[in-house]
Amino acid sequence: MFPGADITEVAASRCAEPSPSSGSGHRIDIENVTLEFAIARGARALLVLRDVSCRIEPGCFTCIIGPSGCGKSTLLSVIAGYLAPSTGCVKIDDRKVSGPLSDRMMVFQQSTLFPWYTAAENVAFGLTLRARRRNYPMAELRRRVSELISLVGLDGFGDRYPHELSGGMRQRIEIARALAVNPEVLLMDEPLGALDALTRMLMQREILKIWQQTGKTIVFVTHDIGEAVIMADQVLVMSKRPATIREVIKIDIPRERSRENPEVVRISHRIADLLNATF
């Protein structure tokens, strides 16, 4: 039983749409974004982001890396529309971001699954929130949820509760739930940071597989230089706070990539040099 299954108006308007073809995600333009946080009355504002500019092409897998606390997650929240910049703007396909919309979905490091729902019910939750005032077959909703669970490699686990799943499995359900409303942009805030090394490596492959199958534009925050080079089309290397983009590094290495690949090693050293220069 999915949440809201006792009513008939439960379908998302896009739940039956096919996944977009490769490269169909939205373009993101970050234009001179500066963000200050007010601390307290009379106190000097905290400058977190300073004049950040970058273009992320449709369907591009972009990693953001930088010193701890520099503002990587803050930049992701600005793209999502959770935070408004003090100056500058973010545009999605030339439309200015003024708040959260379902064309952009966030996956966090820590699980946000509802513990009282099964894996399938958690995936279905976003679809029920997109309900329209019309009847829609529950069978179609179940089919879409089943497709998403299969996409993230968890066939047979739809009836399990979050506490019955491993950390890697829970992150897969998080991704499936984010994909349920068919966003064009997937924002991932250190989604693998809490996993052990082996599970993390397996999840890197799974995320790349999902990206290749769906064509979403992905912006992925990480502290792991090797992870960034293995996964990304481009890496945004950020400075310490107040953060700006020190360099955009394009990565044109065929996948699957190995950390031992000489070009991967060279680019990793370049990013490490840039990060060391920020301290």
C-alpha cells in the first residue's frame, strides 16, 4: 500500500512519462552569485560565496570540491532554490531560480527516508505530492515505482523498511525517490560520504549508470578528489570561504575510469595542488 492509496487522486502528472534521453537535462548558469548570512544584530555579515560564476551544460555530470566549510553545500542550496543569493542569480535554461521546484531535486548525505514507510512507499511519496485533481490508475503508479526500484538495483526490496536496508541501499532509495518526479537536475550533497569504502565504490558505479540511463544534469558535492575525477565531466574547484571558483577542470577520459589511469592521477594531482593553495 502506497501513502495516499486510499484516495483516487494520487497520480503525478509525469509519473508515466519515459525517462528523458541522454543529454536532455537542463543547463545551469550561475551568474556572479554572492551570498552573505546575517549573524546577529549589529554583527558583521558572514560572507560565504563571492562572485561565483559557472555554466553547467545539459546532461553534464559536475562535481564540486573544496575545503571543508567553504560553501559547497551552500552553493548547491542556491541552485536548488532553498537559499536566495545576496547578489547575482542562478538560471535554469534561462529561467531565473526564485525558489524550489520539482525540476531540481536534492539527495543528501544523511537519510531522509520516512522510517514508517517501506522502500516502495518512500519512492511513491514524491509522486503523491504531485497529485492532480483527476483519477489516475494506482496500477500505473505502482509500475512507475517498480521501474525506479529496478533502476537503482533493488528489485525485491520494495517491501522492506529503511531499518532493514544497508546504508548503500537506503541511498539508492533516496535517489529513486528524487527521480520519481522526473527532475531534469539532480543535486547530490556528499551522498556517499557516510558509506564504507567498498560500498562507496559500488555506489559510484551505480550513480554513473543511472546518470547514463536518464541523461539528468547532476551536480555532485564531494570531498574525495579521486571520486570527483572518476565520476565527473567537469570539476569545480572552490577556494576557502568566502568561496569562489578557482578553476573549472574539464575531464575528457573514457569511462569506466580507474584511479591508476595516468591521466586520472595527473588531474587528481592538479586538483590537490589547487586545494592545498587555498589554505
